[in-house]
Amino acid sequence: MEKENGGMISPKLIGTLEGIFRNNAGLAKMLVGYIGKFYEKLRLEYGSFKIMDFCGTHEWTITHYGLRSLMPNGLELVAGPGCPVCVTPSYYIENALKLGFEGVVIYTYGDVFRLPSLRSVNGASSLAEAKALGADIRIVTGIADAIADAKAHGKKSIFLGIGFETVASGYAQTLISGLLPDNLKLMSLVKLTPPAMLKTVEMLAKEESAVKGIIAPGHVSTIIGAKAWKAVAEKLRIPVVVTGFEPIDVLIAIAEALKNLFKGEANVSIEYTRAVTWDGDLKAQEMIGKAFRVVEDIWMGIGLLSDSGLRISERYSFYDAFREYDIPEIAPENCQDDLPKGCKCAEIVIGKDKPTNCPLFMKKCKPSSPVGPCMVSLEGTCAIWARFGADGLADRIAEELDLR
């Protein structure tokens, strides 16, 4: 942890934990004990409250390993908008569908391939359906695959650049280095996470159980650095802990957040010191700043946020799909009803509600037949809960083992 250890775990002990953050029941039980003790002191002042994670992989770890079952009653772990696919408005998928049917090759990640659009285009409500109807939609693992393939065939092509800051530097390098062939354009739909973190917690401030601590995304922070969360912590006056992805990582982060909250410190700590620094990757930040411009952007479930998106800068506008195909930006008023009837993804992505409270969850909406965006991506909260439980089994096991 970056700021101070506070006696929770000695730096010497932490140094011996590299590579064994998963199978360490003794340390896990010790951390659960710390969490319980800190919460007992805090609940007198705050009552029940939430700690929010901002990464789909953190939510996967919490759910897969049953970490919620280890928390004291009144301390709730909730997922924030940590899935870039989940917060992408349907409007952009609909435009990709339209261009696909017009003969443009569309490159996409596997989860975006299945992302449902609210309005169908030529009978297709996803890129997967468009491919089945004859559009040339190709799944790739990254923009490098799209570059190689587009060079080979020479057809008009678009890469759907959905993601957070983690992928932005890779996109930036392709633009700056001139790696994109003339026939391949980038539709930059990259979103910046700090503004969403700030807005989401503010949206929940009036809830009965407010957010009092944040588990910040480790992957994103390798690029933007822990410093990016400083303004968030100070404005919200709650602790932020940049965290790794093993169960022990997450338990350490929760204990650290509670310790700092108890001490009245609204600071940023780095638990994930094996990958994250305070300043982050300065070279990557420089490339992103050169290749892109920061814009206001719309997040499904949250709305229009200032300085929360990246579009290609004027210098590299030749590769901008928005400009090449004359795609206007979505008007805020056109994305208010961006979900199918009955779908609660808007509430789920901000931690206001749980997947199990959605009337469609595991009924009409399943991993094999997703209705809302939260069930599509492996980082979506609904998809994670559907695959890894949350039906109460972990709670029962924890009680039997006397871990609560």
C-alpha cells in the first residue's frame, strides 16, 4: 500500500505474498477479522454503507470467490460502471450495423459482437445477427489483428474502439506511428473512468446506504496512475484504494479503505504496487494526449459526463470513422430510453440495484440469450452473477465455517 501500512500487514509480510494472493486461507481469515473490527467501529457513525468496485474483473473476483459472504452485515460490496461494453449507448452499435450492411467491414471484440442494439437495422439487433444476414463483421482480439486483415483485403473498414484508458495507448500508438492502412478507420468510443467514478458515487449519495470507499481499477491505473483518483477522493471525501485482482488483493483493499475511513483520511492508496505507480505510464499518457482529444461523452445508465470520452484529434482525423462516414454524435435526449423494457442495467451499472432484482435476470435475459448489455460482456455485472452464483450458497457456507 502506497500511503502507509498502519499496522494492518507489515511491508515485510506483503513482500512475501507475491504470487500467492489466491490460496492463502490464513491471511484471508486475518483480513476478514480486520474488516469486521474496522466496520464495528465505523457503523456507529455511518450505519450500513457500501464499498464500490470500478472494474469488471474486481466484480468477477468478489463474486467468484464469494467475498461478499465474508463481509459483516451492513457492509455491502457493489459494482460500479467498470464494464466499457455495458456503458456504450446503443446508438453507436446501430451506426455500425448500418455501415456493415452498406459493405463496410466492421472489426469488433467478441463481447461487442453480441451487444444488443435497442433498434434493429435491416432486421439485425446485434453485430452477430448482422453477420448472419450477410454483413461482413469480423471478430478480432485487438486493433493489430484488424490492421493486418484490412491491409490484406483493402476494403473500407472500421474498428470499433470500445474500452477504457487501458486500451487507449494502443490505439494512440497505431495513429501516431502511421500503422493504420488508409482503408481502415477507427471509431473511438474510449471512455475515461475518473469522471464516471465521481458522478456515480454522487448519484448514490442520497441512498439509504451511501458509498464510503472505492476499489479503483488496477489495469486502468497502470496507464493513468494512482494520481488520477486524487481529485475524486478529495471531492467525495472518501478513501480510494488502487487494487489488484486476486481475492487477497481485494480483501486488503477493503481493510485499507475501512482503516482510512476510520482515521478520517480521504486519500488514495496503492495496494497493487506490483503493477501501479503514483504517476502511471507517462509515455502512454503523452501518446494518448497527442492522438486524442477529450470530449463530453454519454454513458449508458449515467448520462452525459464532461471530459469523459476520447475522440481522435484533428491531427489524425484522416483515420476518424466519425468524420469519414459523417456520423453525428448522439444527442443526450436520444439516449434516455436506451434499454429494452424491464431491463435494469441502468441501475445495475451504478450500483443502485442488483442483477437478482431485475425481472429479466436468468428468465428472459441469460448469458446464452442476453437482453441487456450487462449480460453480454464477461465484465458485465449480470453476466458475472449469472455465471458464478450470488444465490445465497456462499453466504450459507460462510456461516457454516464461522467466517461471518
